[in-house]
Amino acid sequence: MSTGDAGEGRVQLYMEERGWTLTEGRIGAKTQDFDLVFERGGHVLVTQIKTSSADDGRVRYQNKDPHQSADALVRRAVSRSGRAIMVLVHLSEAPVTALATRDGHPVLETTMPEPTLITWADPIDFATKVEKARDAYGSEMYLIGPRKGHPRPREGLGYPVCVDEFPTLSSFLADLEAG
């Protein structure tokens, strides 16, 4: 189980505990422009989930054009008369899969880490933050090595944002249900 799969699983549990129903998507499925779709009381949420288990909560985001990805997520939500959001998860640690024995037979057991923080972001705002972080990184110069004095490639910033830069998912859900 990957860290991303564990994050998706934790989000699904989190949403179901709050009365939301998973209507599309599944943990670990490789979807093009969304991960999981939830519904509750006429509200539809189309999510893209990014997970970190790093100490500093940095989220890996490799898409070359984050605005193109954000637009695709929004289009998917609009086609379902719903709302698109990025869900960012910080796990206490990476999931661990180990070989164990049960009833004399070898089995794989996975330890699911607890989320320490689950936040949300508007996809367009998220894409803008990613672009700003990449621009700042691309304006820096290499300080050592054979490329000393040359600018860093802006695409080289694989972990552009932190989970704690965004408001909590619980605050978003409360506002959504209140109004």
C-alpha cells in the first residue's frame, strides 16, 4: 500500500464518519482527473487527494501544468453538479506492510497510520500556490556542484506546498452544510 492509497483510505473513512457516501472512485485506482466522489444531502464533492508522511508535511505534486489539472478537476465536478476540492492529508508515518503468519499461513499485514491533519484547497488556488513555489525555486541558483551559478529548473520542485498551509477539511464541511 502506498502513502497515497493510505491517504485516500483515511479520507474515505473521515467522510463516511461524517455521513458522506462514496459514489465514485476507489482507493488506489489510477484516475485521470479525480480520486474520490462523495455525496451527502444534495451536495457532491469531487476530490483530488494528495498525501504526505514527511515530517514537514510537504506534499508531492509532479503535474507539469497544475492549472490544467485543476481545470480538469473543476470540469469533472461541474459535469456532476458538484464542487471540486483538493484534499491534503498529513499522515503520522508512511504505511508499513510486513509479512506475518496467521493460522500458519503467511499473509501481508499493513499498518494504517493516523492522519495528523486533513486540509482542503480550491483547485485553482492550489495550482496558483504550486506555480508560485516553482517560480521561486526556479529563480534560485545552484550554489555548489557542476551547475553552480545556473538557475534551478522550476520543474525540479517536487514538493511545492505543505498540508498546513490550508484550512481544515472539517471547517470546509461545516461551512458547506451551514449554507
